[in-house]
Amino acid sequence: MPLIMLFFMLLFSGESVLSQEYYRWTDENGTAHFSETPPPASLEIQLDLKVIKQKITFSEMTSPEIPDAPDTPLSAEKTENTESIQNASEINLVSPKNDETIRNNQGNILIQFSTNKPLDKDQYIQVLFDGKKVDAQQGNAFILKNINRGEHTLKGQLMRNEKIIDSTKKITIFLHRATLRQGASK
């Protein structure tokens, strides 16, 4: 019974609080004030807020115009001249960052590169890890597995037919691996 009375008391007291008017103003010092009485020298403004609903149908939606493909293919000489423009010519190392510490108990390191354009079929990325070449591959991401903990250097090269097109700066990374000591007491 006391819980029911408490419930009704809170219910009715909340209604009176909600029905009261409150005022908010900022004084000349920038301090915000909240009160049940209006500030001195104030104006009363009535706001009529309305919700505007607009219904859009599929027939009103438009898709962007798609240009038609050219009627004639490019000539062979134009293709050769634009080939260097269409192929990737710049490479950037996205991750890891220079002086980054990588914590991976399996010794795996994810290396990600970006190029200014997609790789051509003759292009690939060569990774130099601690100055040694890692197996080249066509994609932009590499996973090096079972790397020993410690300090390592990393560099990427954008290659085409065994020639370096562009390369990243050599960075230093640190690999932390937890190890289990042999003979440690339990």
C-alpha cells in the first residue's frame, strides 16, 4: 500500500513540475541563468513549432546521368601514351607507421600500401623487410608471419617488369611478442 501511495504522489508532483514555465537567459557576463520567474526587462515571445512532413515517391527521384561510351575505340598509339597515366605511379605505406609498436604474440605484421591508381597486370609491390625482399605479390596488403620480436625496418617498392617505379621511405617498427620462460616456477 505505501508503494502505491508513493507512486501516485510522484505521478501528481511530476505533472505540476511539467506544467510550470521556466525561463533561461544569459547575463552581460555570459553566465546562463534558469529560473521560474522571467528576467528583468524581458519580452515574451510565443513560438508555434510545427512538424513539416514531406512524402517523396520513387517517381520524383532521379538518378544522375551516365555518359555514353565513345563510339570508336582508342587507337594503339593513344593507348601507349596514356598507359603510364592509367597505371599506378606512386606508392604510400598506410600501415604500420614509423616508430609504431606492434603487439602480436604470433609475430604477425600486417602491411598495407596504397597507390594513386590501381595496379596494372605487370605491376606489383615489393616489400623490403630488414633489407631483404619478401615474396612479391599483386595486391596492396601483406601479412608477414612468425617474425621475431624486436626492431625491424620496412620499405615498399612499386615495381613494373623488375624496374622500380616508386618507393616509400624506410621506416622502423617494433614488434612485441609475449614469451613463456622455460623452467619458470608456478
